[in-house]
Amino acid sequence: MILGDSRVPAQPLQGQRRVTIDEVFRRVASKHPDKLALTDAPNRRSVTDTPPRRLTYAEADRMVAAIAGRLRRMGLTTDAIVGIQLPNVVENVLTILGVLRAGMIAAPLPLLWRRTDTLAALGGIGGKALITCGKVGSFDYGELAMRIASEIFSIRYVCGFGQKLPDGVVPFDDLYKVERLDPIPPLERERQINPTAHVALITFDTGENGIVPVARNHVELLAGGLGVTLEAGVGQDARILSTMAPSSFAGVSLTLMPWLLSGGILSLHHPFDADVLAQQWREEKCKTLIVPGLVALRLSEAGVFTRAGGGTIVGTWRSPERLTTSPGWREKDTDLVDVQIFGEAALVAARRGSNGRPAPIPFGAVAVPRGSSGAVVVAELARTQANTVALRGPMVPRYPFPPGIERSGLPHFRIDRFGLVDTGYTCRIDTATKSMVVTGSPSGIASVGGYRFPLQELQETVGRIDGGATIAALPDPVIGQRLIGNSTKRDAVRAALTTVGANPIVAAAFRDRSERDPPRP
């Protein structure tokens, strides 16, 4: 599926040849088959029913081919949309690559999404399959997937990794043990023409009116990853440790793409545990860490990076308006690269200077250095008449999805005739530095870690359960905002929200204040 004019080739970044994501992976795998590629956190079994995995590029490539072959032999067609809901483990990366090799479209879903959000997302784009796992912690994702499939007519298959999967789920763990792989059925002819311009991935943003699908082709995804890779100085054979799952554009750009572009080792971390993270940083000899910006600052205060011997920290800011007031960076041997994330529209990476303060983001073209060949423009920032941040450029989607949705009245990505996407983040221009400063979050949206919620919709949902209940968003020092609910029937409201399939972050807003903290995104 190509959005826009299929006769127009996808435009790569300056100096980059047009390649698909699978071609990038295949090249690395063929060049270094015996090199370590992917590793899980050592405490993976604490939240899943399977032990941690360590795969070489040859083993990863074989698994990617096995996933692709099974999906094709199931009868799923080219450009079929495949939902993926997995924790930050190696199967998540392998599945995305397997779906792409099969000529299909990957639609990764945030892990804390339950029935309500998943139905809205996959139902709105006509998902054909859903790949998940068994239990993560106490929650059974296999059961959730089967329920989703029963309510979305277009979903033909539910597949899963792990043990004790519900009846009806096609197990995928056996693919690790397949001795001989059958050839993958060839793609239809139209998929072989201008392949880099085909939709590769659909992620999901949240607007005031609900969930918004955002589609990108291979070139746009590689542009997002290249911008981060260059600014963070991720070199060849890099050792990368990431706390961020590839379930959003930022997650893919910060985790999957730098790993592929560097041909290095990607170590995944889930669930978050500061001691285990420090252990992985040391034992895997990682030099690049992807972690929330405020968490990076706290780890620095605890001396984690000093003891680890230096490197580059990529700090993510899903509430970019908080960056300008963040503490200074004081590490001498470890650099900090701030990445401002504007929902699913785009991201902007900038390395802090010697003064430890966040680097100003230029108003206009955002370029990153590319060795002796100069700089590469990865985005262009503008200010709307409403004083909000607008973006366009190689990584920013150029067309709404699905095609024609802008005439339907349904929530969709709004792109003006100049190719600019209004992010809704308020801003001001610093005339002294000719830079843009983000000052506020989009109106009507609560941002809790990597999850965004339309406040009016939340209040309406809560009001249908208890007319006297309220829910609001308050600032949080680590995750941006925190949802706080009030009701005389806290337990009943929380139980009802869980029953209808609300995000557990929403249900946890009505917990007793004496209880432990709610689930962290």
C-alpha cells in the first residue's frame, strides 16, 4: 500500500539510497551471522513465562524468516495489517521484522492497552491478525487477544509466544525449533515496485476525539532513526541498551532503527529495575542507553554512569515542555542527548553542551551532523498562528491513514497543504538564540509516561459509571502527569473500569491513596 501517488518514488535523506528496513537487516545478518544481535533482560522470567533469550544475527534472521513464512502460509495477503502487543523482549523486534519481510504492515500496540483502546485501534484500520503472548505479570494477553478477535470481524488469526496459551491461539514458540524453513511465498508484483514507499508501520496517537492511526513508509521510519543515530553518535557495532519498547514511532526510531543502522547489539530491558539496568549496562558493555530523560538524571545522581565508565545516554521527553526546566547534566565522561517526542508526529534529538543545559532547537530546519559530508536535515519546525509547534520533513507522515479518512469525520492525522502537522504543543520563539521553546502540552490531553488520554472522554467514561466521580491530571516529577480520580465509590469505579477494558493507568487513578503506586508506563 502506497499513500499518495504510487508513481512517485519515496525520497530518501540526502546521501541515502532507497532501501527497505528488511534489506538493512538482511545485509547485517549476512555480513555478521555469528555476531550477537539481541538479548533480553536477565530478569525477564519475573514478568513472563519464558526465560531470557540471546540470539545471534543468523538465529534472529532465521526466526524472522520463520515468522514471515508462517504468516504468508496462513493465507494473510500482502499489506495485511498485523497488530503486535508484546513486552520489550526479543520477540517484539523479531515479530516486527517478520511482518515486514512477509510484505505486511506492522501495527505495534502499547502494552498497557486493554479492550477499549485495542478495539478502537485495530477495528478502525481493519486489522487481519494479532500477535501477542501469554501472561505478563498477572495479566493474560492471550485471553485479551481472543476477546478482541471475537469483536473485530476482520481479525482472522490470533498468534502468540509463551506457554499455556488459550485455545484458538496459534503458537509461535515452535518456530524457534523448526529445522528446515520452507521458502516464503513471493510477494505480489505490486509490492515489488517502489518498495520503500509502501506503508511499513502504523502507530497510534491520541487526540481530543480518540485514537488516531499514523502510517509511515520505510523511508520515513529510517529518517527518524537516522536523526537519532547521528545526533547520539551511535557508531558501527554499537552496544545499545533500551528501556523503550518499539510500540510507537519514538520506540522504533530510538531502539530498532539505531540497532539496524549500526549493525550492533541491542539489549532490551523489561520490567524497569534500576539495579538490573545497571547490571545490564556493565555486563553487556553497553555504550548507548535509551531511558526517560528524568530517569537518566536520577540515575546520574545515584552515580550509576560514573561507575559504568562512560557512554551516551539518550534521554526521552514525552512531555517536552519540561525539558527547559530540567536539572543540568554533570557527568564528565557520559554525554546526554535529549529527545523531544511530539506524540506520533516526529521527534527532535539534541546533544547537551559542556554547560550541561538542554541545547536550543532551531526555529526552521533541524539538521544533524553527518561526518565529512556535512549535515542532514531531518525535520523542519514552524509555529502556527495559535503558537503551537508544527513539523514537516523526512520523518513526518505526509498523508492521513486510512486513505480517505479525512472525509469520514473520524479522528485522523491532520496535515495541511504545506505538509505541516500541528502537534498542539504550545511554544515561544527565543529571539536571542533564534530557537523554539516548548511551553505546554496539547490542550485536553493528559500525558502519563508514554500514554496519552483525552480528558473529556475519560471524564465521560467515569461519569457513566458514577455520576459524582471526577478524574484529573496532575504534574508528576518522572512521568509528566499522573491521573487522580475522586469518588465515594472508589473500589466500584475501579472494578467497573477494569471490566470495560480501560487502561490500567486509568483504573489505578481510583486506587486507595494508601496503596502502592499504580503501574508505571
